[in-house]
Amino acid sequence: MNIAFLDANTLGNVDLSIFNKFGNLSIFQATLPGQRIDRITGNEIIIVNKSVIDKSIIDRCSDLKLVCVAATGMNNIDLDYAKGKGIIVKNVAGYSTQSVVQVTFASILSLLNHIAYFDHFVKSGEYVNSPIFSHYGREFWQLAGKNFGIIGLGNIGKQVGRVAEAFECNVSYYSTSGKNTYASFRRVSLDEILMESDILSIHAPLNDTTRGLINYSRLCMMKPSSIIANMGRGGIIIEEDLALALDEDRIGAAAIDVFVKEPMVANHPYLKLKNPEKILLTPHIAWASKEARNLLVLKIAENIKEYLKSKTSNH
């Protein structure tokens, strides 16, 4: 049994030795598009995160039987064509919930409380010369009693809502699919959640319904003091529109962990804001706590184990 991991560097420094028990393991830190066929050929199982497995690859890799996606999203795989060729594709879900929730609140609270500003005030030596014991250069407000809106109520969205309730927020949600219901929180329309929310946190997948969902006109419906956080997918917010809304003080601040193109482009509108303090940017790391990445590896191993078990029983 030959197994290849095509882009192991996407998981950082994690122990992949668990895969050795399934067969001969080849680990490639990164695989360029032109290297895919050579590296997949002769392998029954491959593990990929972002590497694209499309029709052209599937047609030329006849040994391939199982594609393990080291993520939840599978938009890099031609799922229909793989199925037609008898190739099993398995993803992993539920490994990063606590990690994303934690980074969501770390980002929101950092912006809300102007942590970077106050940290600089002290470290720059300005506090040493302060005439009073405190400093009021930036005002902030409490989460308690404020409206916390969530777009996308999967496992992550629900857990974000529970934590928001612990801060004594009024939690509401908008279901992008129209299917999710959750009695603990108030379900509202998109217009309502935009107009009401003091904090708006996005945890939806990118699909035809959510692509470009948050545009300039919708951002202008929000409170001038509101904070928007996107921990879902970059394409949900039109990036140029958010930059403009922030520059025009249509909204208060934004926390962004995901981008339309990753890594982001050099002349990105988020990097050219009049007031850079109004946006907090992280490089798609909300999912990636050490525990989450280790759990991801364990769940991939479970998918391989399940495949081998079904293969044995079919014979």
C-alpha cells in the first residue's frame, strides 16, 4: 500500500508518523501543479489540503482509489468525476471548532478594547509621563447587553453564540442555507442582522448563496460603531467594499482571517486603509491551534482505516 501526502507544509509542524502503519508513506512538503501526476502515480491513497485533483489528474492516475482531504472544504477536488471513476473522497469536519471560536473572540476583543493601542501607549513610555493613573485615548464599550449576530450557524457558529451568551450578549443568527434552526438563539433575516448587530461574526461556507453576500450597500446598513469578523471564507465579503466602508467610517472595525486569494496580493485594499487600526488581519490561522491540527491528522487516519476495513470486507 503506497500513500502520498502532497502538501504537508499546509499543516505546519505536526507528527505524521501515524500514517506509516498503513503502508509506504511519501511526504512532500509542497507539490507544484506540474508535479502532481508523478507524485500520485503508484499511490492508492493520497492526502491533500489545497492541491487540486481534477479530471486531468484522475484520468492519468489509475492507481488512485482514495483521496483524503486534510480539511473540511473539498472545492479543490472534482467530486463528481472522482465518484464516476470509483475514487472515494473523504474530508474531515469538527476538528477546528474550539480553535476558530477562540481566535474569533481574541480578534473581536482585541479590536473592541484597542489592545494594540494601549499596549503601545505603555511600552512607548507615554504612560510613565502620564499625569493620571489611567488613559482615555480610546473609548471602548462592553459586550454585555449588546447584539451579537452570527452568519452561518454550523458547529462553529453555535459555539460562538454560546460564548457570546457567556458575555451576556443578545445572540441572533442568519442561516445562509435557510435550513439551520436553533431554538437557543433568535433567527432573523439578513437585513435585520446587519441593522441590529453590534458585533457580526461570519462562519459560513463559500458557495453560490454566500459569495459576495456582504457588499458595500449591506455594510452601509450596519451601525457606524459595529465590528464585523470574517472567519468563514474570504469571498463572502467583497474586499474592496469593506475597505471603502472602513475608510468612510460606515462601520467601526473589522477582523479578517480569510481572503479571496491566499496568500493575499501585494496591493490588497486591506493594506491601504486610511486608518490601519480599524482592521485586524490574521493569515488564515483561526483553524490552526496545535490541538486542532493534531486532531485533523487523527481523523484523516480514521478515514484511511475505514477505507481499508471496507476494502477488506468487500473482498
